Amino acid sequence: MIPYRIVRWINEVYPVTVFLLYLGLFLLTFAVCFLIPVVGILTLLFSIFALIPAVGLWQVLQASERWLARGLIRGRVCPGCGQSLSDDASAASDCLACGAAYETNGARVVA
């Protein structure tokens, strides 16, 4: 359950962190581009090609979160709080303690 919580927290923080890094890179480039114009061009190329591994890493993090959640759901344990899940035969597994719902593939259902 602890690895799931860690991966879930990283998944929540990762997009905001990448956005703030790109915003900081923009501000740095804007401050320097009038003095050294080549820096603006190089930063633009770097930022475009850096999106590919950033998005790929985010997809890997999401897949690992779903994989960890599936293991806990199979054991009828809520990945979020550790309490037992309801025994409904529906497509989603609901936690009675924290109110979270999970699909059979491990994705968290947002209400």
C-alpha cells in the first residue's frame, strides 16, 4: 500500500512540476534572449524535444499506479486507505471507508 501511495503522490505532483519547470525556462529565456539570441533558439528546440520523455515518463508512472492498484484490488484492499473493499460484483470496486472507487484495470474513478 505504501508504494501505491508514493506513486500516486508522484502522479499528482508530476504535471504541475513539469509545467513550473517550463514556466521557469520561459522566464529565463525571455530574460536572456535579448542579450544572447541563440539561447532562445536553443531553449525552444530543447523544450520541444524534452516533452517526449516527459510525457513518456508520465505514462509509465500512470501505468505503474494502475498496476499497483490492481494487485491491491485483487486482495480486496483499498489502495488509498487500506480498508476492505465492498463485495459488489460491479465493474468498479468501492471503498466504504474513504469513498474511493476503482475500475477493474486499477484506474481511480473520479466522481
